[in-house]
Amino acid sequence: MEPFALAPAAERLQTVFRTRPWLLDTAVAVLVVVVGAISRPTLSFITWSQTVYTLIVVGCAAALVFRRLFPRPGLTVIAILLLGHLVAAIEPGLCVALICLIAAYTTQTQLTPPWRWVFLAAIYGGTVAAIMTSPIPAVDVRGRLIVTGVVLTLLTLAALTGVIRRQRRTRYTLAVERANMLEAQQDADRRLAAVEERTRIAREMHDILGHSLNAIAAQAEGVRYVLRSDADRADQALADIGWLSRRAVDDVRDLIDVLTTDAAQTSVLPTPSLGDMPELIASLRYTKAAIRLQFDGDVDAVPGHVGLAAYRIVQESLTNALKHADGVPITVRVTVQDRHVEVAVLNPRAPAVPLPGTAAGGRGIIGMRERARALGGAVEAGPDPATGGWRVRATLPRSRA
């Protein structure tokens, strides 16, 4: 049970040291002072050399506390103090060696080139000079060289440990940055998907309600003219109004069901296509406008998503024509080619007011262009140079290149 109990404690300790690095540096400084107190030479103020040594150890320990916050000034203070240790010809001990190891490690974790290598070279040079010139009794030149080699090896190991630590920290930082970038990208994708979904819902609601309500209004206007002269025709027009109203309610209910139902459980709702064009025209037969439909090509061979876009474009164009140029004849042409489907809605009279999606700022023509652009096609809406009327022309690819 002990490993399981120690693991959370070690993780908590790492978290504390990661958020408060000065605590670890303070602990390192205390360790240096303790080693200086129990090793040779000892810390005391009895003699001049011991006093100098004590001040050097305490000063280096204080500088180590700030080795992360101020690495260059801290290492500079340590270098000056160790230089004083060398000038004072004090016998090198375990505490000074420990300070040099920590300083070598710090050069690789806290400094950037060229200071990283300048301070490390200074540590190497000072170490060699201290060992070769310090008063070590009963140690000849050969022994000093062996000690120098061992100490330089330890310093190199400390520096390499710092390099590994720096690389791990860099990889961790890069991983965190990549994770943050990925999270931001996913958040942006979610926002974009939400915007696209709201746009799609708004377009569908506009197409369904806009056409149905305008058709009902046009049919109602037609009933006023035939109510007294042709009761049967008026009755049929009222029946069409009722049918359009029920269909609009059903379409809205279906759309709401799609929005409120889990996507995995949502059934695919039937969508209109080019084959439903005659029914669309028939629903407007009691308006003031005479609508003529022309097909050229096999409409059944058109993919469903292309047929839906063409149907909605014609539906919106008829709605605009009935609203802004009521009473004029309208021609709907659908041409199915090998690679494209062309849809044209023509009437001989230009609108008296700006159409939706132009200067008026509505959604009509904008929605048609968005549908065509989603398929890689285009919509042109404007005056017809041949007749002086109004023309809506859409070109929809049957398949993407």
C-alpha cells in the first residue's frame, strides 16, 4: 500500500514546487548551508579564512534562492564569491563542489546562448584553477589531475542533466501550446458549425414560411376578384389557401422536430426536388400571375441535393415575383445538361421596389446565392437585357469537380 500512498504525495509535492519554484530553490540553498556546516572546511567565524569561507557559502546559498528569477545576476554573484574563494586560497571542499554542480545545471536550464556557454566555461575554468592551485596537503600533480578529471566529469553530467531538463520543459511547453491551439481551433470550428447551422435553419425557415405566406396572400388577393363572378373558382382558391397553410404548418413542425430530436434518431425527411415543380406551380394557379413551366432534359437524373437547391431557388424567385411584380406572366425554365442544371425565372416587368437581398437588405437573393455557392454554382439576379424585365438565372453543377 505504501507506493500507492506515496504517489499522490509526490504528485502534490511536484505541483507545489511547479507553482512555487522559490520553495525548491530555498530548500537547495538550505542544503548547501547544511553541507557546508558538516563538511570540511567548517563554517565558523573563529579564524579569518573560516569567516571568509562562511560568508562565501552563505552568499552563494542566498544567490541560489534567486537562480530562477534572476539567473544571470545570481550566477554572477556566485562566480564572484567563488573567485574570492580562489584568491583567498581556501581548501576546496564538498560544499563548493556542490555549488559548482548546481551552477552548471542552472546554466543549461535558465540561460540562453551565448550566456549559457560563457558561464559554463567560467565554471570549468574556475574549477580547474581551484584544484590545481589550492593548498591540498599530500596530493601531487598526478592526484590533482585525477581529481580534476573526476570533478569535470561530474560538472559535465550536471550540465547534461540541465540540457535534458531544458529539452523536456521545451517539449512540454510546445505540447501545451499545441493543445491550446488545437482547443482554440476546435472551439472555432464549433462556433463556425453553429453559425452555419443557424444560417441553414434561417434559410429553410425563410424559404418555407416566406413562400407559403406570400402564396397565401396572393391567393387571397385572387379570391377577391373571383368571389362574386366565379364561386367555384373562389372555393377552389380558398381550398388551396387552406392546403398551403396546413403544408406550411407541417413543414415548420417537421423542421422543429429535426432541431429538437437527437441527430442519431432523426429520420430523413422528404425534400422537394425538380419533380415537384409542377405541384409548386399548381399551388399558385389562382394568383393573378400566369406561370408557365418548361423542362428540358431528364429531371429524374438530377441528384437530390441539386434538385432541392434548384427547387428552393425557383420557389424564392416566384415568391419575389408575386410580391413585387404581381399580375405579370412568369416563365420558369429548367434545363438539365450533362454537367450543369440551369434554372431561369423570367418576368417582363422589373420590380417597382428593391428585391430582398439587394438594397432592401432582405434574405431572398442572398439565400439563393448561398445555396448555389454551397454546390459550387452561381446565381445572377437583375434586369433582363432582352425584355427589360427581371431575370433570375442559376447554374448548379450536377457534381463537384
